[in-house]
Amino acid sequence: MLVYVTASRSHEVLSPIAADHVCNPRNSGPLDVFTHFGQVGIPGDGAFVSLWFLVEEGVVLKAAYQTHGCRWSIASASVLCQLVTNRPVTTALLVEPRDIDLVLGGIPEGKQEFPGMAIQAMEEAIGKP
């Protein structure tokens, strides 16, 4: 089943998982206590993703994000946080944009950069593979 979400000037069809992450975002940040921070883009100046991580003994215990408010940016960052929480950093760094796209049921044309932005912010925060 697809969910039809309307915006002021556009209509987007979201998968149930994407719609759930947009309407009920998980891990919205920032974290009060964190060990790592990464950001792509500049808040207040277009698209951005900020990620906070609490990492202990090589495991991501908590992850949180902030974005500029686009549905697909919110869903991408929310899914990424869920995928990496309680995982070793080495496993978290294996997540790729296509994994987020797959979980969300496909991201529409013109919005495909958001999973990549979330991954870049993570890599900035906790390292690159």
C-alpha cells in the first residue's frame, strides 16, 4: 500500500515505511550527550543533515539527526539512525545510500541526494570505511 501525502504545491507518493518515518520521525536530535558529530550542508542555507552519535567501545549506542525539513531528508536520516543504533561502528559504516533507498521503498527523482547526505554526515562523524 502506498500513502499519498500532499504538500502545498506538490504531491508525493510515499511507501508506508517512508510515510511512517516522516509522520513519526525517530531519533530527532540533537543528543544531550554524544561523542561524535558530523554535518553535511549548512543549517539555514539549503539542504543539510546533522548527525550526533554516542559511541562506546566501538558500538553506536545512540544516533540522532536534524535536517532542513524535507520529507525525504527526514526519512533518510531517521532510517539511517535506526539502522546503525546498537551496531558496531565498522558495521554502521557499511550502510550505503542504496540501503536507505531500499528501506524507504524508493526515493523519487530529484530527492535521491538525501540518503547520500546522511551517509556523508555519518562518515564525517565516525570515519570512513
